[in-house]
Amino acid sequence: MKKKLILLFSISTISLPAFCQTYITDVTVVDVEKQQLMPHQTVTITGDIITGIQSSEKIKIPASATIIDGKGKFLMPGMTDAHIHFFQSGGLYTRPDGLDLRKYRPYRDEINWLHNNMEDLLRRYTQNGITTVVDVGSTNHFLQQRDSFENKSYAPYIHMTGPLITSFESPEFDSLKDDGPFSLVSTAEEGKKMVQQELPFHPDFIKVWYIVNEDTEDSIETTAKKFEPVFKAIVSEAHKNNLKVAVHATERFTAQLAAEDGCDYLVHEVDDNLITDDFIQLLKTKNIIVCPTLIVEDGYDNTFGQRNNYSFYDLTKSNPEAIGSLMDLKHLPDTAYINKLKSWVNGRMSIDNHIDSVRMANLKKMSDAGITIVAGTDAGNTGTQHASSYITELKDMKAAGMSNWQILRSATINPAKIFNKENITGSIVVGKKADMILLDANPVDSLDNLTKIALVFHKGAIIDPDTLIKETPLALVERQVNGFNARNMDAFLEPYSNDAQFYAFPDRPFDRPFIKGKENMRKNYAQLFKIAPNLHCEIKQRIIQSNFIIDKEHITGIDGPPVDGTVIYEIEDNKIKKAYFIQ
Ligand SMILES: [Zn+2]
């Protein structure tokens, strides 16, 4: 009898009824718990549960089943980014306390953009194999929005806290009410009340900033000790309500107090001192999980120092508006201020390298000692992109000395332990959720293979990741501008069709394009990208008219005076087909 065979290229998203069975045949299972590969397995999914893992030779497949050919492919658990923020875009205007550019973009616009684009960001996570996210500092409004994604197969599982409770708040975030990401606390009674105030919004846990205010004359120890009774009250109230407590504490001293006083999850690692064996022992005894977040500070430094060097992957997988905004520093009018920031940040590099090396050494030590390490990016902070920055974080963990197996565990089974879900998800075991990604290449050989995703199995659906993002004409044009500004030829050309044509008015009329085809564009732009390190295109004005985007462009960083021109982009079949230049 002919079986229902699913060809990989024909899937967009298939949602299967609970009783339907899917067989992934002859696949190599990545067993993150035993740290071994199991070749030639057939994995059975019923609804959204893994109901069988057997040697492919022995298995009989019922005629009614859906079959996915897993030959030559690798099946691993869906990944988790254990530290993100939906109230931050990853763009330039998202943290006015870091760089205040509210006169160019009001903070309200940024927050509105984030609510409007939450679905887009969620789709990007799933597209990149991240099927669970942990938002460790959010707002009441985002908690409400979270609930609307619960049954959507394109959206990862979301664990989210409310506004984070802190002894310190920057004035830029004052009076935002339910859009405020911080709750300022000064007494134990207030701490208890703030936990209670979050409860109606159903947070999945409570987050505390254990931050020592550097403005006081007291020592770190004295300031940290002063906050301890408040912290204890928050932990006690959270635990009373069965909520775990995640803590930001990056000094050795505050991290120790947090650990002693009931913290469950440290969302960053210690970076002011090399950690000692006593501290490791404390983490172990208390069963505390640690997220290193290695890349987030580089994101700020590279943006403010104007030395971002995004990869093709970043430029094509992240939200184009968010990543594109980082390049605005090249044209914002506050030249003196921005240049000062640039040289200050670049001059600070040597100190940062020191902190980086402390972080790397501490991570290696914790990982070797068997502390539960989870991978998290702190995405949303300026320069750290939702979804696409995850792979950079994993590679930094590798640079710190962790093995690929350890990193794969930190991306899968370890984060399941944050919320005691390790018996439900995080590895490929019969009875667990069928929350998995099918890869075209072996992730144990190279972390880059985590980007080669053929299919995502999530919430009972089988998803082709290429179909998750709705490509709009605007997104295509934005991505080619970003590629141009990054002088990344492949990213610049990617939105164009292979036979794209460029016309110039008034010199070259419609029938005579001055460039024909993508490969000729590559030749044409190669020299410019090579010799113009400050090349920058600013969009002065934009009109969006169905499948046409009309941009008024101002190009600097080239030999001679800036060039002003208008370009009409014509989009057809999800690619830029023609571009008309008017100068
Ligand atoms: Zn964070």
C-alpha cells in the first residue's frame, strides 16, 4: 500500500490532529543527555508527543502515517534562549538609559513597535530552531500579549516575568505604568507587595536586579548587605506563590548573597572577580542555574564604537528594521556627542577585554565543575538581535572552552531544568514533547550546522522554517540597504532576483539597463565595498506603494561629495526585480 510520504520541500506548516502519527525514518538522533549520536533511528510522533524511538530496520510503519525521510539528517531537541527581553528591539533606540536618542525616536514609538512586531520576533526564534524563550524582564502589557501566542505553532513556548524588581531605576523609565520594565523597591514590605502586584498578570517567575548603586560612598559589601532584607522578602513571597526567582547579580559578593538567600537562576555570571571553589560549591549545593550572557556588552560596544561586523546570517535572519537602526549613528546630527562616544568606547576596549576574560574563565570553571549552564543572549539589548544572535553566543561559549556537547546541553536539556520541565522537554525521549529540529548536518561537528534547519516540530505542527517569515517589499528593500551599509556583498544581493536589472534616468531609458543580473551587480559593487570603509546610505524619505518602494537616498563615505538620488525598487515574486535610479 502506498504510504503518505512528505517531501521536505512541499511542507509549509502542517498541523496534525492529536491521533495522527508521523514517522521520521532513518535519522540520527542527537542524544544530549548521554552525549551520543544514535544513527538509523525511526522516531514516531503522535500529536505533539514522542511515542517511539526504534532502530529503522525493525520498524513497521502503518499505512495511514505521515513519513519524513530523515536519511543523512540529525534530529535534536528544539533550543532555548534562556535570557531575552521583548521590551527591547536590539536596535539603537531601545535603551535610552544607555544612549538617549529620544528626540529622534520617542520611547513610546519603540514600545509600540515592539508590541506590533512581537509576532515577527517569535517567528524568527522558531525559524532559527529556538522553540522556547525565557523573557527575564518584561512589562505587564507584554505578559498580557504573551497569552495570545500560547496556541500558535509559529511561536516558541514563552516563559516570562513581569517588570523586574530593582533597587535602582534610570529616570528614562519613570511613569510608564504597565509599559514600565522596572519596579523600584526600597523596603521589604514593598518587595513583598510588588510580587503580589505581579500575580494577576500570571508571570512564570520573578526577576530581581541585585545591583549595587555605584553612586554611594559605601563599599559594595555594605550596599549589598543593606538590600539583603528586601531581597529575602521578595524571594520568600515568590516561593510562597510557587514562583522561581531569577536574579541579575554580576559582582562576586552580590551573587553570593543572592545564592545564599534563595535565588534559583542567575541570569548573568560573575564578572568582577575570578570565582572560587567555595562559590562553585555554593551554586552546586543550592542547585542554582547560571546563564553566562557573553555577547551582550560587545553588542553595545560594537554599536557605539561603530564597528559592528554582522554576518550574512545576522543580516538575513534578524528583523531588518532593528538591525538596520544600529547604523543610524553614522548619520544622526549629534556629531560631536556621537563621535565622543565612539572614541570613548573604542578607547575602553582594553578594560572590556579584561572583563571578557574573567567571564570566559568563570564559565569554563563552572562548566567543568558540572554547574547547570544555560545558553542565553540577553537579546533585545542594543546590538544583540532577537533570534540571530543566539549562534554568536554559542560560539563564544565554545571560545570559553566548553565542548560542543556541553553547549548543545546548555541549549536544550539544561534550560528545561529552570522550570523543572526536564521530564517533559529538552531531549528526545519517548513520552516527552515532540519539540525538535531536523538538521541537514551534524551539530556536534560544528555549531554552524545548527543554522541548517530542514524542519521544526513544535506544538504538534511540522514547520518548514523558510515559510515562517512573511517577506514584504519593505523588508526586502531594508535588507539590501543593511547589506549595503555593512558592505556585505552576499547580504546586499540576497533580496534581488538573479536576473535583476538596474536602470538610470534620464541617461538610460527602460530598454537599456546599465546592470543586468546579480552577478554583474556583484562585479559592479565589489570595488566600492572594498575601498569605502565609511560607505553609508541614509534613507531620507520613503514611499511604499504596493510592490514599489521609493527611497530618497543620501550616500556618504565615497570619494567626492555625497550623492543624493531617488531609487524606485520594483518587487516581484518576493525579490527585487528592478531598480530605477534617478539622480
Ligand atoms: Zn537581560
